[in-house]
Amino acid sequence: MRILLSNDDGIHSPCLRALHDALCEAGHELDVVAPLTEQSGVGCSVTLHNPLRLYPVQEPGFSGTAVAGTPVDCVKLALTTLLPQPPDLVVVGINNGANKGVDVFYSGTVGAATEAALRGLPAVAFSRPRPELEPPQALARHAASLVDAVDWRCCAGKVLNVNYPRCRVAEIKGIRAARMAESRWAENYERREDPAGRPYWWIADFLKRDSGGDDTDIALMEGNWVAVTPLQVDRTDRELLGRLQERFGV
């Protein structure tokens, strides 16, 4: 397959390089367009008021284009301008940090994959928890084998959000389809002062509530399963839509 590879940790991320090598070893043709610097937590944001500058990256066994912008900028620019033809699949990751549950609304990794889905392409977002327990090469080979196991013709306009558990690859029990946990972050902003005595706030105390069931991505990851969650662009609440149609008409 022809694959567009991107991420949100930056083009120099060891996880992206490992996934690049594993996909090439599996026989895929790759185009790499990724952010110049880390862009974690930017979601689906795009650059509107600044120019997008490109920087070619050429190293032994690796070539790509770094974009001084967001992950979505990278995918937009690649699909509209840089690539001569659309890829068969867009792969994003491997992100250094899980993107489970409601994280998908904030994740630059999932945001980049969502941009591909918006354009009718199949996309997959790979993430692993921090701190890592081993170098990313074995995980990347596992991810490449998962890419080869999916019939991507059934996934056009969809995103597969793949979260690896916090264990070594040899300890993974297998792969399970999972629904997205609806857990919320319990966040706290800590007030601090800079050397001039001016206050600022730093987000702290990240605590997750219960995972919401045994079939969620969070619960499966805690059991050392790889959680694969299908995501769609259409976020319409069908049940509420029906009620509103009854009230206001179709």
C-alpha cells in the first residue's frame, strides 16, 4: 500500500522512525509529512494566521517533510499539495502517550487521522502509554502487522484508534475491538507565581474516573489487550435528533 505517515510528537520522534522502518520492512511505500516540533494536545487545530514552512529531512534510510504547523496542517498539506495522488491509508503515530477515552477530543494524533477521514480516506492512529517500558521497535512491528491485518476498504472515512497497553510487547494478550470509555479527566489548576510575583496556572492532578465497563478501551488496556476503537466523523446524537425532530419537525 501507499501510506502517508504522520504524528504529533514531531518528525524526529523515535516512535515515528520505528514505525516508518517497520512499515517499510513490511513492503509498504511511505510518504512522511510530520510536524517540525511536538504538537501534543492540539486536537484538530489548523494554522490560519501564520505561514506554513516546510523543511526536508534526509537521513540514511529515512526521508520526509517537516511542517512548522499542527498535525492537521501536515495531513491537509500532504493530501492537497504535496502528494501526487491520494494514499491508500493514513497512519499516525506511534504517539508517546495513550489516547484512550475522551482523550480523542484533545489528541493531535487522532486529529490528524480525523482529517484523513474527513477526506474519505481510511486512517489509523497508534498510541502507547508513558512511560515506555522498552524501545519502540517491537511495538512498531506489531503495529505494522495490525496494518496488514485490516481490510481498509471497509474503513473509508473512518478512524481506527489503536491504544497499546502499558506492558512489553511479549506480554500483550491480543487485540480486542473496544468502545470509547466516557471517563472524564479530574483536572486541577495549580496557582503559581513567576519571579516577578505575577500569578500563572499550571494544569495538574490528572485523575481518571472509572472506565465505564469491561469492554472499553481503558478497561481492555488495563488487562494488557490492544484496544481498537472505530471512530466516525459524524458525531450526531441519533436518539436526541429523533426527539428534536418530533418537537420541531424534520
